Amino acid sequence: MMGRKKKKPADKKVTLETGLKELFVQYVGAKLSPTNGEVTVEMCVDVFAEEFPDFLMLVAEENFMRGYRQALQDSDELSKAQSHPQGYYSDPLDYYSKDDAFTSD
């Protein structure tokens, strides 16, 4: 692969799998008139940003919050793993508190 430029996901050609995608790709194609006739994901994002920014902002905000939440959760898990002398939950029974312990009848 020496010499071949790796494509970014945004450069991917959009495939028409649903009615909405087809409608939107046709709209973007008509608006931007790409020289090769192909509409890319990046073109779609650009048109969305220009014509429907409030929708794109909502998606971006939700994505940010999910990422932030995941980072906090990962940080918490790492803290727990580092504070446990033999590794986090090295014994499966460590996962359960004494109140949750199994009892035999």
C-alpha cells in the first residue's frame, strides 16, 4: 500500500439504501454538482451544517456527552483496578458484596 492514499470515512461514497438517503443524496448532488457525480459523506455533512445546523448540533452534543460519560466511567474503572492489589476483580467472588453472598439452604 505504499503510494496509495488512505481514504477518510468522510470521503466514502454514499450508498442509497433508504428513501431518505436517496432523497438527501439527490439534493446534495443537485446543490453541489460534484464533477465525478459522486456524493460523499463529507459533502452531506457540509450541506447539513449549512442548511440544518440545529440538527447537526444536537447530534454533536449527544455524541460529546456520550463520550464524556464513557471517559468518566473508564477513569472510574481504571481507578478501581489500580487500587486493587491483585487486579480488578481477580477473584470473581470479589465482585459481590458480603450482603450479596450466596447462601446454601
